[in-house]
Amino acid sequence: MATERSLVLIKTDAVKRGQIGEVLRRIEAKGYRIVEMKMLQAERDTLAAHYAEHKEKPFFNDVLDYMSDGKIVALVIEGDRVVEGFRALAGSTDPTTAPAGTIRGDLARDWGNGNVENVVHGSDAVESANREIKIWFPNL
């Protein structure tokens, strides 16, 4: 089986609520290796490049506001089928329907009126992971 890499962003809501350690614990418990990690205040230009495929969608600026509202933790993880595996570990983006036992099912919040804090981002495909890793970790 081929080893893959994926980008994970621990979002501002999780950082503010002290959930970094729990997210990292779950990643490591799954057997994935953390290759690189940093905490930072994300620049809007970096976020715009990361979320470029959503540029024409009505929620684009809301996502940039949310993701630049505090510090995030960006990390690269590695393992067999890690892209697919982390997405399963994270659960669906909707915290209300994310199964218990997943990161979002256990830790994310839906405040209503479209205000969702869903804790993490994980790359959705190997190609996306490669593109996203270059944005956040250009020296890798």
C-alpha cells in the first residue's frame, strides 16, 4: 500500500476551545504520523489560495473571516490511505449528522443560522492534499 500525505487544519474554534491535544491524540491513535506542524494566524491571502475552489460561492468570505478569526494549527500527516482515513476520522462537515466517535461528531458545534464550527479541515483527495500542503508548507 502506498503511503500518502494529507493536510489537516485544526480550525480557530478548536484552538480557542482547547481541543488541539484531543485532535492530535486521535490522529496519532489512528496510527498516522505527524510530518510537520505549526500554529499560526492565517493570512487572508493564504486562506483564499487554500479555498480557491469556493471563490464564487456565497459563503467564501464568511469562511475567510472564520478561519482568520484566531490561530489555527496546520499539520501534514502521513500514512496508508491517510486522506480517506482522516476524512472518516473527522466525520461529515455537518456536526449535527457527524457520527459519535468522529472528531466532528464529538467536538464540533452547530449554532444555527448557518453558523457551524466544525473543528478540522482535511484534504479531500490526494491531489488536493498535494496542492494544499504546498500552500501551507512550501518547503516540504
